[in-house]
Amino acid sequence: MDRTVTAGAPPDEVLETWRRAERLYGRAEIEAALDAMAADITRALGGSDPVVLCVMLGGLVPAGHLLARLDFPLTLDYVHATRYRGDVRGQELEWIARPRTPLEGRTVLVLDDILDEGVTLAAILEDCRARGARAVHSAVLVDKRIGRPRALERADFTGLSVPDRYVFGFGMDYRGYLRNLPAIYAVAEGG
């Protein structure tokens, strides 16, 4: 793959990080995980007329691939809350957009890219409950094995597991870049 820097291209540091990164999962493995998640979600929520909330921006890519596998009626909306703002370390949670679809009395499925410390996802789930959702479920493509307590210990539906390293691709970014990659990578040990 040509990773040549051109005018308007990402910073050299981003390209170097991608070049040195370890590929954890390729497209076939991700597709198989999405198939399994879709089957589990369909069994659990297929008859519940759920509201599916895509967590922006990271959840956009996994949600786009997962939604096409769900063959039952649902309502789609989004939520945007972030702690990263293009950085690699979390900060205070910032709400950018809450769902416009009324959640009162509804079953809600929140789709995100990764469960890391769980702070953002836990806050979104709690916000859905506060808006009167009858039931709230979570789904993440990737569960990071961080080996310490987190705000949300597990998602209801998970596709893949990764070690406690900084990961990017398939919705997850590195400094605002590389969400579009069709594989999941881990930043090389030591940087």
C-alpha cells in the first residue's frame, strides 16, 4: 500500500505510526465478528422495535457495517459525546449531540467502536435511561482488555477483543486520522 505523503496529507507522525503498527484483525475477521454480533442482536432485540443509537464518530464505521446485517425494523439516530477530541488521552466528557428520537418507553441499542475505560459509553447509557428508555443495551466492535476496573465492565454485544494498547482503524482513530482503514491496528510497542 502506498503511504506517500502529499500536499494536504496527514502529518508524518501519523503515517509513521500506521507504517509501524501491528495489524490485529483483517477484514475477514472483522466481517465474521460483525456477522456473529448481528445474529446475537437479532435474537435478543429483533422483535422489540429498537432505537439504535450510533455513537459518533467512532461508531459510524462499525454501525454502517452492522446495521446492514440487522434484518428487522428499527429506528436509527445518533449521539455524540467525546473525551478525546482528536487526542490519544481521555479528558472530561463533552456532549456534542444527544438523540432527537424520543426514547421514552423504547428499547435502545447504543453502538460504539470500542469499550476502553467505559466512561463515555456508561454516560450515554445512563442518559438513555434518564430519557425514559424501557431497556438499554450496548454493542461495541472492540473490547479492550485493560486489566483494571472501568466505568462499564462489559458491553451486551461484543465483536472482538484487543490487548491494552492504543488501537485504530475500522472507526477508531489515531489523532483524528485512519478511521477509514479496513483493518484494526495497534500502535507499535514503545510509541
